[in-house]
Amino acid sequence: MPDRPEIVCICGSTRFVDEMRAANRDLTFAGVIVVAPGVFLRAEDHEADEFITNEQKTALGALHLRKIDLADRVLVVNPGGYIGESTSREIAYARATGKPISFTDPV
């Protein structure tokens, strides 16, 4: 028996915030520790862009890589198989660090 619950890092486009929240909920109810994006920026959120600088966006991206470091595995939330540029970078990072990766939809 493991000495702690599994840790899963959720990755994916922030356009899928509802799907990420559902995955987070389902994993949490299954006894998994979930790390996920804490800020959801989307192109249509013009108001958010006024308050979050490019430096902050860069810092959030780097922070998410550290979340991948903490995780036992990565779950990519990719409805319809969609994977954007940031998520592609996160997948490449997870692979480079040897993290198992699964997807909610076929790639």
C-alpha cells in the first residue's frame, strides 16, 4: 500500500476549464491529489488580459512545469483531441522527465 495518494497534474487548454474542473472533481473523489492550473486565461477574457501581464503569464507557465515535477503522472484534458501550443510544451516536458501521460480523448 502506498504511503500517500497518487498525485496527478492536469494539463490542457484553459478553454476547457469546465472539463478540467470535472476531471479534478472526479480524481479528487477517487482519492487522488490533484494539481492543476490555478488561473484560467482565455483569448475571449479581455478583462483578464488587462490585469495579467506577459511576465505573469510566463511565470504561470513555469509554475505549471513545477506542478508536473510534483506529480506522479499527467492527465491531459483534450476534448476532441485538441492540444494547443502550451499544452504541447507541457507534454514534451512531462515526457522528458519520464512522467506517464494519459489523455481524456484520443490524440
